Amino acid sequence: AQTVTQSQPEMSVQEAETVTLSCTYDTSESDYYLFWYKQPPSRQMILVIRQEAYKQQNATENRFSVNFQKAAKSFSLKISDSQLGDAAMYFCAYRSAEVINAGNMLTFGGGTRLMVKP
Amino acid sequence: NAGVTQTPKFRILKIGQSMTLQCAQDMNHNYMYWYRQDPGMGLKLIYYSVGAGITDKGEVPNGYNVSRSTTEYFPLRLELAAPSQTSVYFCASSLTRGNQPQHFGDGTRLSIL
């Protein structure tokens, strides 16, 4: 079974600065997807960014980018030019792409609470 | 533009009562999921379905049941509510394969007293 670990329960960043959230995972599979989800106080789960394991290029979505290190099984999220609206819980998630894994369910880390200081 | 709709948003139950959490999606997704999120924790999978008539257990299925008679609906049933089932419940759906993300409902906050 896969596991996802987020070792930082809380992080804090000054508005307009950059912060990196860590995520490591454990798997024996070679084909999978990784996601970062944002959960603001409204409780919605909002997709921030996704990465396919077969792609060497790191995914980027505007101010959000990832550092994907497949050999190290690491998938960190970098938020540039942090804004007050970025304050939320952030969850890293793993999803198998193996054909044998019929459910393709997400395995979540425990989350990191990001606080943004004005 | 409904996406995944969950009802109710909040509910308080007494120990031993039963209830059904409703979930509907209008995106024609084959795959649907139920997760629970305990305070300060990540989401854990309760049950999932890969299509109408097919369901399977996730990581924490005890105390719950599901059914999937149509593509659109995936209700979650609590038969004998226990305090340990106090949690926020999320329903999600996704396309079958590829890097398509799961789309989540807004959650149901359930308290068992």
C-alpha cells in the first residue's frame, strides 16, 4: 500500500514571499500521479496542481510549481508571491496509474496548514 | 455547473440512529468515492465505485454501506451511528483513467452525540 507523508503540520510565510511545502511518498509502482489540493476554511477541496510520474518536467500553474524528485519519492509545492488567499490546509495526494488498481483512489497526506502574514 | 452535490451540509445524530448521506454528480463520471476527514487529518477512503452496480471497500469501511444503482448517485449509509463516526464526509468523482483529478463535493459535517 502507498503512504504519503507531509512532515510540516504548519508553515508560515510573509505576504509576497515564497514558501515550499514538503511531501514524500512510498510506493513500489512506477506509474502514478501526484496532486496538491488546497482546502480553505470553506472546506472545499480545490485542485492546485498535478504531476504525472512519467514526466521529468516539473508542473507549473501560475504562482504554483512543484519539485518532483522521482528517485527520492519527493513532491514539494512551491508558492511564489504568496497572497492572503493562499492561507489554507494543503494536502498532497497519490493516485496509482497501474491498470491493476481498479479504483484509482487518492491516498492523502496528513496536511500542512499554511498561514500567510500581511 | 453543479459538479458533485452533497446533502445535507450539516447533521447531528444520536448514537444508534441511522441516516443516508446523499451524493450526486452530473459530469457522467464512472468513478465515485466516499472519504471521511477527521479533525486536523487528511482524507481516508471509505468506499468507492467504478461504475453502476459495482462497489468496493476502501481503507475504513466498517460501520458504512453504499450502493450505486445509477451513474449519477452514490449514497452512503450509516446504520448504527457511533461517536467515532463524527467527521466531515466528502464525496468525489472522476473520469476512469488518466491524470484527471477527482472532483469533490462541499462535504457533510456529521456529529454523533
